[in-house]
Amino acid sequence: MKSRTRAKGTRNPESAKMGVLGAAAIGIGGMVGGGIFAVLGTAVGMARGGTPIAFIIAGIVALLTSYSYAKLSVKFPSAGGTVVFIDRAFGIDLPTGIINLILWLSYLVTIALYAAAFGAYGMTFFPGDHAPWLKHVIISAGIVLPTIINLLNADIISKSETYIVIIKLVLLAAIVFAGLDQVDISKLSLAQWPDPLMLIAGGMVIFVAYEGFELIANAAEDVRDPDRTLPLAFYGSVIFVIILYILVAIVTVGSLPADVIALAKDYALAEAARPALGQVGFTMVAVAALLATFSAINATIYGNARLGYTLAKDGELPEMLGRKTWHRPVSGVLLTAGLAILIANFVDLTAIAIIGSAGFLIIFSAVNAAALKIANAIHANRIICCTGLIACLTALITLFGHTYKNNPHALWVVLSMVCVSLLFELVYPRIFGRRLRV
């Protein structure tokens, strides 16, 4: 984990640090990564005419949680982000170890989600019936190629991330502005909404589309005037993305027939561009989706391998993940990629979205609980922290209830993820004699 102290003789002038826009861009880039390309069809399939409301519900949960992140980031600026916050609040014990492992596994699931979306959009360039193996090849390539990049030179894509974010936002804006003229308001009427419980469940299934704002916390050391910059960056990025998702949902639901959305569920965003922009628009969005998901996979492999490296150095993961080869955590990169390939190829996209959303709702519940526990020390409002915690737990329970009825396989995967984390924390130190973090 990065030290908060700097070597003597080095300088980090305030002018070289990030301002509000730079920090907010990290959060926006994290959220508008592969998530919206992957889950839009799932959201519309569940929430129908109420899809904009489903995104608002999920966004409110994210916004409440961003308050806790902002307060914790100001008090504990560290590249460790979420891991540091939970440890500072609850100490080094079994529950915090479980949460940290769930975080590592949740990022694995997001890689699989992005790869599944990469495969779905990649298949749009191969019209007609094709052997099932072709999609699996594309999905696997979407993980293998970024893995090679991470092992050789991760900077190739990371240096171009700003341009990739700009391309994504420009294309989404084009879809919105061009598509608003095509919207049939009747498709968004109350008569087209599902029951309230399904609406909430829809918002929680696609909650993973808001995962990413927490990355601002990992850059907290590198912002100037953190007391002002970090809160504005957190709140501003989440609010911006909420508005963007609402507009995208309105255009998608309002301009496409329900049967078209159902048929194009895994690449609904590209289909949403067709009414206003034709085949050119469809192709542009498909290309942007491939670029966005590929970039998101690369960045998440990079981050998760280094999270695994940190946890291994602290004694929570096998020692092999705490070693570097060629100045890179090669073992962590390979393990991350291998597990993600298995998930992406053997679990359907909707189930992956559910698993990812559940994982981050668990993590965000823990972060809200951490902020509530040490509210006085971080100068936080207990009512807001408590509301955020209740919102996350309520969302998680609603998601579990819906999943139990409609996709029990995904629920068992989530519960298995928690059980594996628990058993690993109980067994690993005893077998290998490694000490937990101190």
C-alpha cells in the first residue's frame, strides 16, 4: 500500500495535483466504463417503462454512499481506499478480512461482466448464425489480450484512458440528443411500469453500473485542497452519471419496441442508436462498446492484481501473489485473468450483473457502517451515514429476494463467494502460519 510519506528531496507541488474535474473524471470513467454497455438491456427487460426510475433508485444508493467515501477519503487519504477505510474503522480482524476478499472477488466479477459485454458487442460484427464457440473465443480474447498488455506494458492503455472516456461520453451524448426526437412518451407512462418491488429490484440488479466512483478514494493523496475537492468530485461524478443514465434509458425505452430490446438485450445500447442514426450509429456504438469494455477490463485487471498484491503482502492472500516478476505482480495478473475467463464463459450476463451488484452492495454497506462508526472522527453526519447503510442493506435484501425467485443460481454464487471468503480467512492463516495484517 502506498505510503503517505515521501522520500526526502522529492517534491509534489500543489500545482501538479488534481483538481475537482480531474478527480471527478476518475469517478465518471470508472462508472461509465463497461457497466452501462453491459446492463442496459437487463435493466429495460426488468423495469420496462420505469427504467429511468430504476437508474434513479440505484443512483440514490450510490450518492448516499459517496458521502461516506468523501468523508473517509478526506480523513484517510491513501491509495488503499476502501481497504484502509474498513480497517481503520473496525480494526484487523476476521470480518474485515472477509470484506477485503469480497472486494477482490467483486472486481473479478466486474472483469467477467465487461468481458461478457465485449463478447456480445463483438458478435454484432458477425451477423447470422455462428457456432457457439465463436462468442466464447471473443469473450476470452477480451481478457487474454488485456492480460498480455498488463504483463508487457500496462501504460499502453492507461495513458489513453482520458481519450477513451471522452469518446464514450461523446457517443452517449450523440445517442441522447439524436434519439430524443424518436422518443414515444407513452412507452414511459406508469402503465408500462412493473410493480414497485420489481422496479427496485431492477435498479439493484444493474447497480454495478454505478461501481467506479469509489476509485476517486484511491487518488485522494493526489488531489489539491482535499476538503473541498474530494466531496465535490464524489457528488459531482455520481450526479452527472445519474443524469446521463436517465437520458440513455429514456431514449432506449422510448424509441425501441419491446421485442427489439428483448432480442438485442446484450447489446441494447447499440440498438438504441439505430432509430436516429441508422446502421452507422449502431456500428459506432458497437465499436465504442468494444473499446470501452476492453479498456475497463485492462484497468480492472491492473487494479485487482495490485489489490491482490497488497492483500498478499499483508498476509490475507497466498504469498505467491505478493511477489513481483519484471516489477509486476505477474501471479496476480494471471490468477485474476484465469478466474475471470471462467466466470465470463460459464455464467450468463444477467447473473454476472447480479453477482457484481451484490458484491458491491456488501462492500458499500461496510463502508457506510465504517463511516457511521467513526462519524465523529471524520466529521460526518450520522443520519446520512446511517441512511446510506440502510439503503445498501435494503437494496441487498431486495436483490436477494428477487434473485431467489428468478435466478437462484446467481444467488448461490453470491453466497458461495461470501462463504469462500469466510472459510479462507478461517483456514488459510492456520495452515500456512501467515500472520494477518498488523
